[in-house]
Amino acid sequence: MDSKIERELRFLKAYAYVSTLAFGVLIFVAAKGPGAVKFTEIDAERINIREKDGHLRLAIANTDRMPGGTVAGVDLSYRDGKRDGAGMIFFNDEGDEDGGLVYSGKMVDGKRVAGGTIRFDNYRQNEAIGMSHSQEGDNNESALEVWDQPNVPLTADLVRGLVKVQTMSDGQAKKDAMQALRKEHATELGHFTERVFVGRTKHDDAAVLLMDTNGKPRIRMAVDSSNVATLQFLDENGKVLYSLPK
């Protein structure tokens, strides 16, 4: 019995030695191998593209693994997996989110629902330009859009306040807290308005809309679903001042 145990121990020692040596060889080969590795196909829930220093520049992910991102260095993990679709998120040189692509599509109660958007942000601010598509049943809208936003970066203090409010339970207290935050940080949060819309509207019009700094349409050029073309100039209340054809 003792000799049998000794033989088994010698075998285990030899096995451990060979395994360790083989593992070391693999590590050495991997370290000395080529910088690029070719794959025919990769299955993954998320792929992170990082700089040499390790900070994230691009995340490609399924719905559940889409990152919440960061703004002004503040983690927005409460948004993880809540972007209504798969896609990719871009991050700037400082690690803050600065744009992304998200898409989705499904049947909901027998109704076709689809959406997709790609957007690019100003530095530490809201979207500057984007293309999007939305569908709900027979209603479709697809457009290129341009927005104005404050020319003041969001601060870490403000973003921490937004995180605190957004993670509150829904109700009047949350609404009041958001209103107070917007009042306190009106310079950074105010004046986010759409200025340009070029696309297909939900009313089946092919249209170009130019808005003023308050987001109100002032010029509307369109071809409607009956193939009638119009050009309209409007005042700040939406009243038509001049129209072609007259």
C-alpha cells in the first residue's frame, strides 16, 4: 500500500511539473508572439477597445451589457443595460462618453416597433448632431438632426446631482428635486434645442425644418404625401408669414 501511494505521489509531482512547464511555455510564446491574432468568428456579449494606458475608448455590447458611461469623470452605472438596444458607445480622450450608436426592433402587442440612432456629443454636453429612425406601427420618422446646447461643460458636481436624482423612486419628490437641480444649474442644463431637421416626418412629409434659438420652426420646406411642395416662413408663434406657392 505504501509503495502504491509513493508511486501516485511521484506521478502527481511529475504531472504538476510538466503542467507548470507547459503553462510557462505557452505564456512565453504568447508574450513573444505576433501582436495581431486572427479570428474567423467571435461570440461575445461585450468588447472593450482601450488605449495603451487602459482607459476605455469604445464599447460594443448587447442590450444588457451596454455601459452607462461616465460624464466629467462621474460613473453613470445606474444606466447600465438601460439604453433600449444593442450597439456601441464612444468615449473621448478623458474617458467621458461622447456619442454612440443604439438600435432595436421587435413586435409589441402585434405592433411593429423599431428604432436606431447614432449621435455625437459636444465636449461634456448633450448631443450636437445625430441621425435617427423610429417606427411604431405605421408611423415612421427618419431624420438628420442638429441641436444647440449650452456652451458650458457639465461639471462633476452637477452630474453627481443628476445621478442622485435619477436613482430616486418615481414620484413628486423626484420631480421637485430635478426642478431644483435644473434651477441651480440653469447655465449648464438650459437651452438644449433642436435647430435643424432634415428627413421624413410621421405625417409622411419629406421636410426640412429650420428652428430659431428657442426651438420654434421658422422655415419649413416640404413635399407632403400627396406630392405637393411648399415653402413657408413662420413667426415665433407658428403663424405663416409668407408661403410658396401663394
